[in-house]
Amino acid sequence: MDKVIPKLFGIAAAVALGGAGITLIPDADAATASFAKGPAPSNASIEAVRGPFAVAQSNVSRASVSGFGGGDIYAPTDTGAGTFGAVVIAPGFTARKSSMAWLAPRLASQGFVVFNIDTLSTSDQPASRGRQLLAAADFLTQRSTVRARIDAGRVAVIGHSMGGGGALEAAGSRPALAAAIPLTPWNLTKSFSRNAVPTLVIGAEADSIAPVRSHAQPFFQSLPAVPGKAFLNLNGASHFAPNTPNTTIAKFSISWLKLFVDDDTRYQQFVCPGPGAGAAVQEYRSTCDQFTP
């Protein structure tokens, strides 16, 4: 309901004023991007290592939570920008939160509260990692010290490898999620046809651990076209591309989150129609004509 009220209010106001003989020129952002934050985006702004928001980091110890292994919260320090959408990130098999530590503050600086978590065990399988992503999301939005600064209705999940498989599992279990981004995902389950969460699947052309033909591509193909899906294949990249700073992963993750978590249609230009093949991207496919942020 939170997403609908501002839009309906704007429409009702326009009708009332029109009846009074007053004509307004609608503000496109107000009508279609109720949660837009930050200046107008550019290719340079989404490729930048840091965005317009200063970020503070806090630790959540493993001993203080249940259902996942603790983690680090990165939150914008701006208290005058209203509430923020939230993003939870899970690492891959045998990995810890440090493997995704580059991405968390980068996303937070664009206007999100980001929780980069450890899993209960480094050997946890995708289904378990999916449950842990949701447990961490519930902690972040309901019990964390930054909970009052988060819009609990706008939460996304990201994961690498088995964490990416976990992001798909989480999206299947909780259709209210705003977005999912599996990074070089691994999962023995190949069909996610019942998932109803906008999903950007990022694969790696030279991935020998989760080859795109048996993981990322089937996942993407199985997803429904609506409310939106995309597949981006990193040119010549390995399975571990998401574990070090990667501008391509960052810029398209930011754009996807902005479009579907913040309803900020200013970012649609970067994912629809999306990039052509080139030095960084081997292939990009999407159902861009059916995106419904």
C-alpha cells in the first residue's frame, strides 16, 4: 500500500485541481518514482565507487542473532531523506561476508541500507542460505538499530554462488520481496517458474563451477517474464568475479535495485534495453517491455 498511496494522492489532487480550473504539469518523478533518492543518474554515477550518500558501518555479532551468522550493516547517514529500501547479501559456498564486502558499502552509498551477512556454516546449501537471507531481512527491518530508517516493504536479496541460489530460493518463498540478484548462482533446482520477484541473474562466461548453461541460463529461462527478469553474462569472467570490485556487477545491480526497490524509473534506461555485447558483457537479455516496477 505504501507504494500506491503517493501515486493515487497525486492523481486525486490533479483531478480536484482540474475541476477547479487549475492546470498542473505533472512531475514525472513524483508520479512514477515515489522513493527516488539522489541526483539524476548517469553512467558515471552508477559506475562510481561511491554514490552521493555518506555511509556508516555497524556490526551485528553472530551471538546476538538466530537464523543466520550475523553480519555488517551499512546505512546512509543522511537522516533527512526519509526511509530507505533494504538489501541483504549472502556469500557463497566456503566463503564469508568478507567476499562481498566491496559491494555492500557501494550499494549503501547509492541510498540503501545493506546487510552483508555470514551464514551459519560456510557449507550451507542454497535452500538454507535462502532461509538465512530472509531471517536476516526480518532482523534488519524489525530488530536492528537502523530499523526505523528502513521501509520494510522494500527489501531485496543478493547472493553469490550458493548464496545466489539462496537468493532465488528466498524470492520463491517470499514473493513480497522487491528484487533479487543472484550472482554466478549455483543450485541443483533449475526451475523457479513460480517466483514473482523481479530478478537480475548475472552469470560469468568462463564459470567452471556454476557453468551458465547449467545454472544461470536455466534459472533465467524458468523465471516468469512479469514483473521483470534479466540475464547478464560477464564476458570472459570466472565464477569468482563477484568477490572483487567489479564495475559491471555494481552498475547493473544499482540500476536494478533503484528501478524495482525504489520505483525510480530514471534508472530504467540502464537495464532496458540494456547493454550490448562488448568488453565487459558477453550477452544481455531481458523482458524489458514487461517490466512492472
